[in-house]
Amino acid sequence: KDKVVPDYQSKLSEYKPDVIMMSLVEDVWDMAQTLLEAGAEYDISTVLGGVFPTAAYDVLFEHPLVKYIAMHEGERTFVDIIRALKSGQDINTVNSIYWKDELSTIHRNPLQQLCDITDVIPDYSLFGENRYQRPMGGVIWQKAMSMETYRGCPYNCTYCNSPTTRDFSKVNDTGNFLRRKPAHIIDRDFQILKAKHDPDFVMFQDDSFLARPEREIMEFCEAWSKHNTPFWFNTRIENCKPRTLKALKDVGLYRMTFGIESGNEDYRRDILDRNVRDEAYYEHFDIINDSNIPY
């Protein structure tokens, strides 16, 4: 940890990038500022993106080294930035870029439409193999790899960025942020992942995996049944039903994670906007415990 800055500067000198892109949540903003300042002497265009810059771009623009912010979702913007640089254009010509000129005036380019997540297949080839080692449930998985099947979340928890993200899309008419991949696309994505990396464990990084119709869950189970690969997901307690838990366990559900956030029902309801009674949690935990799926 004491070599982050010299390692970063060494990589900049060695690789000589045309552009640096940082995705930020609020609690890494201090580190991002450290890296911005460490890289200032290299005069490399830097674009900040992610939920924090989108929610508080005016705060980030107060930093003298912040010139470009990619608003909202990044897949299309990322590609357009590369195309702009290849054709000799400035990053400030790209849609969804907010930018600051020499007089510190902020310009807001038109926003892009949201991407089709069925077209998004991540490339993990740049990571070292040890990146995928993950202990879970007494096992050290050698290739625990992530997949996305659901972008966004339908709930309104006040501590989360998802409601704001949904509202941003609606207000700016960029499309419906809530998008799910159908079972045949999840199957396609995993087959690509398996051919390239052969994972022994999959982590579905959705906000709430079971916040989807039962029909879709059963279609997923049917598609996943041929893979014989265990998996983990995060979900909400009240979405756990006996039939779907049994089907998921039969096709490899190894472990689940839940967020309760508070044991105080009034606080959950009135402050966190998680309107679930304690009795509902007790009832569903009986179902969860009967399933014998660890959590």
C-alpha cells in the first residue's frame, strides 16, 4: 500500500496511455485525487465515471485536475472516447461527457441512450490468475468469476444509488435502467466465459438476483442445469420461495447473501424504505433454513 503512487507512475511511464479512465464510488475519491495528482506531470487525459461522479459531478469539478466526467452508464461512452482519440478529436466531443474548459465553465453534452446489456460480454483476460482465488464456505475456489444478469434494482432503499440511477434515466429519457438478461443469454455468456477461463465458481453480481418473475428463475435453472458449476448471489429474504430455492439448489446454488441493514422494523420502514415486517423475515428464514442452502 505504501507503493501505490510510485507503482502508478512507473506504469504510466512504461505504458504511455492515451487516456486514463477511473470508475469511482464516493469512498475512493480520496485515492482518486492522489492518483490524479501523481499523474499530473504526464499530461494524460483522465475521464472519471461511475455512480459518484454522476451523482455529484459539480463536486468533482471543483478539483483543478478534473476535466472530463462520463455521466451515467459507460459502455457506449467508453467506445466513443476511444474512437474520438483515434480520429484526432477531443474527448469533449463525445456524448455523455460533461467537461470543464480553461475558464472552469462546465459544459454538458447530450446523454447517450442506455446500452443493450445483452451485448455486454466482459473481457477478463488482462487479470492475473490469482485475482480469481476466493475462499467461501470452507473452500478456496481457484477461478471464482463474476457475471451480470440484472442491471439495476427495483427497490427504493434510501442508502443505495439504484433509485437515483433509475430516476436519472427516467428524467433524462435515456431508457429504462432496469434490464435483465434472459436465460439463453446468461447461458451464452457462461459458455463464452467457460471456453476462455473455465471457472469453477460463479458470482452473480446482481443487486438482487431473485427480484424477477418465478418463470425467469425456472428458465435460468433449466439453462444452468447442464453446466455443473456452483454459484453465489445476493438477494432479498422476502423473495426466497420453497419451489425456486429447491430448483436453484438442484442446479448448483452454493450460497446466498442477504442484507437486513437493521433489526429495528420501524427504522427499516421509515428511514431505509425497506417495508418488510419482522414476521415476514421470520417466515422466510424458516423457508431458507429448510432449503439447507448456506447464507
